[in-house]
Amino acid sequence: MAARPKTSFSTRKTDRGPTRTGPGTMAAQADRYALYQRAVQEPEADCEFFARVFKKRYGRAPLDLREDFCAAANTAVTWVAGQPERRAWGLDLDPEPIAWGLAHNAVKLTPEQRARLALVEGDVRGRGLVPPVDVVAAQNFSFNCFKSRADLQLYFEAALAGLKPEGLFILDCFGGPDAQRMGEEVTRYEQFAYVWDQARYDAITSECVYHIHFRFPDGSQLRKAFSYEWRLWTIRELREVLAEAGFASSEVYWEGATPEGEGNGIYTKRESATNEDAWLAYIVAVR
């Protein structure tokens, strides 16, 4: 599972204080997938965005979604629950989060809704693993695991092959100077703190290492609950590789900001944008 960094960031290491360990601590009893979903994901907003841009392009509502790197398939489950005719497939290499998603997310669906969801263990670069769909989505920046242009293009070609004749491939991305700095960002919730830890960034290769930690009121912490070794691709690079993979065109939807400089969750199509300390964007590629 990958992370959605927040739009504010501090390179100052926070004062953790003493760390408790042991079976009775809150960290020992924590469920990392549940914490991740609460702290990072916004599947309702993602699904609304997919439907909006698809209808704007094709004049109809999309019905079929493929969630790549789906992990616990939070977005796929939200998609099928949203409309009675929707179907979704989740695709991921790791059986553990898929099993967690079936036990904790899919179980919330009615039997009729559950029949419209399928989670598949497989490589997103594969062909024919699921039927062609209206929308292929690669959320939470997981495609950054492909560090070479050749590997990234191979994945984009597979995404293109998985679309119906009228189809969109949607991926989210992040960047800005803050994404290249080492340090931590802490977001506090009622029962835990979510820590986005930027451990390494290589200025020559653009390769980076990020971690997610969770800290708890009893002083315990769940360190490296999730870790990522990525290449931080730029929007221009991504759009160029999409074109080389065969997509007809691509558009960028840039997140707006509040007066305080925080992301406001509103994405509008832009042809250019002034660089910000940290930014989020969707790229929408047209088959």
C-alpha cells in the first residue's frame, strides 16, 4: 500500500519521547491496514473524480473500474457500493492485503454488491487478468515502484490494453521541493499520529525511500508500518511515457489550495502550474 502525503511538511525531526514496546502497548494491538485507510485514503473523493472526468469526456457514467496496486481494495469496494450497476476488479501482487480487504472491506457489501467485485492476485503489467474496463486507476503513487522508463512504459501499455474503446487511465502523483527533503510530517488523529517519513532522496537518480510510522498516546509506535522504494517521476516524464505507450492524449488536474496554503481537495484541469512546496495532481490519460 502506498501513501498520500499531506500538503504541509517539516524537515525538523519531531520529539518522539521515550518509546514503549511490548504486547500490551497500543502499537502491538494496532491494525496497520485500518490505520492506513483512516489516515491516507479518500476513496469516495477518488471515485467521484473518476466518474466526473469520464462523464465529461464521454457523456455517460463509467461502470467498470480496475484498481491497480489495489492492496485492500478500499477504492474498488467503494466503487461498487456507489452505484447499482458498477463492477470493480482489484489487482495486486501481495496476497496479504487482498485477504485483509476481503475480510474487512468487502464484508461491508451486500451479497449483490459483493458479486460485482473481484480481487485478483497478479502483476499489473500482465494482460488479460481482468476484462476490459472503463477506468483503470493507479492510486497512491504506487506506479513509482517502476524506476526505469522501460518498466514504466510496459505498465502503461498494459493499462492501455485493459481499457475499453472509450476508456481512461487515471493516476495520481505528487511533487514539489518538499518531496525531495529528508524529514517527517506528523498528522495527529484522536487515537494515533500518522508519520510520513522521507528517509532518502537521490538528486542524481530521483530514487527515494519513504516510510509510514504510527505513534500512539501510550508512547508506543509502529515503525515502518509501510515502506516504499520509489523513483519520483515528474508530470512531464509521466505524460511523455503515456504517449509513448500509445495513449491518444493526457490531461493534468491540479489540486487547489486554501488561503493557508493547504490542499483543498479540488482538482481542476491545468495546462501549467507554478511550483509549490508540495503539490498533488491527477493525470488522466485517454485511450
